[in-house]
Amino acid sequence: MKALDSFAEREARGLIGLPVVDQQGEKIGSLNGIWIDPSTHHVEFMGLKSSWLFRSTHLVPSRSVEVEPGYVVRVQFPAEFLKEAPRYNPKTELSEMEKQGINAYYGHFIPLRRTSAIEEVRPEEALPPEAASAAQASPQGRTAIETREQAFFNQEGFVTDSMPEANAAAELERTIEEAKPREKEYNRREGEWVSE
């Protein structure tokens, strides 16, 4: 068996039309479309054309699909679960929101991890572990750190300084007045009379 997400686009196109079975081995439809992950150029989703009443195309994440040696595509879910799976037109592109919705239906979540620790963002500026724990242990050490940090933000020219007020109206009037003679000259070259 070979996982469907290991197939490149060219190889995967040859699988379209193969029968699809559920996890119990019962035929549930055929493979009628593939969606390629643009970053890996491998199959990201498979379109399952169901043999149920409405014969619609259900999307299945390719990591939940295997291709067996006898050219049968096996989905790792029961038929009843797949009947309620998200449906899409096999000729359309999927947005990131749609992809997330499909993955969520199948229980595939991509954990989002945010980094806010200075040790990860700028390790060269982080205090050594022993200094950090000592500084946090004593109130004086913590106060010293806060004072140094505040001094950084109090520097002149720091981005939090407000910009001086500017009168944009005067500049706009000057630009409009400069443009008027050029506009009149353009109209004269086009053969139109411009009153002055």
C-alpha cells in the first residue's frame, strides 16, 4: 500500500477513475479529482464521487487514503462518516478556509504555535538561565530590568514618538495649482480650446 499524499500530480492523475472502498472494504464510489498542495506538489485532497443517492463529490484529506496494489483506493473512514463529508466542485480551487474546514471534519488539525519568548525570537539578547532566575527572584533585580527596558522606550526618536503635525491641505492646494497649467497644455495639444 502507498499513501495517497506521497503521489506527485502526474502520477496521481493516473488514479482518477479508480474504485474507492471504505475502511471495511465496501465500494463507496470512485476517485474523480485531486487537489495538489502547492508547497509540496503532492496530492493534498482526493475527490470521492459517491455511489449514494446524490452522487456528489466529497473531499477527503489524502493522508487518510491509501492506494492498494490491485489499484483500489482505500479511505480510512466508514461509509456513514463519508456521507456527511464536505462536498465541493472538483473543478474549483480550495481556499485556505475551506481546506481548514475539510481537515477539521476529519479531525486533522494543524497546531498553531506562537513564539513570544525572547529566548526563541532573539536568543542573543536573552539573559542566561541563572541570571534570569536570580533577577526574577529578587524584587530589586526585577526593578532594574524594568528600568532598563523603560529607558529603551523613552529614547528620543523611538517609534512611539508622535510625528509633528502637518497641514496636508496646503500641500494639496499647491499640487492642484501646479497641475492646472499642465492640464491646459495637454488639452491645447489635443485640439481643444481651453478658456483661461
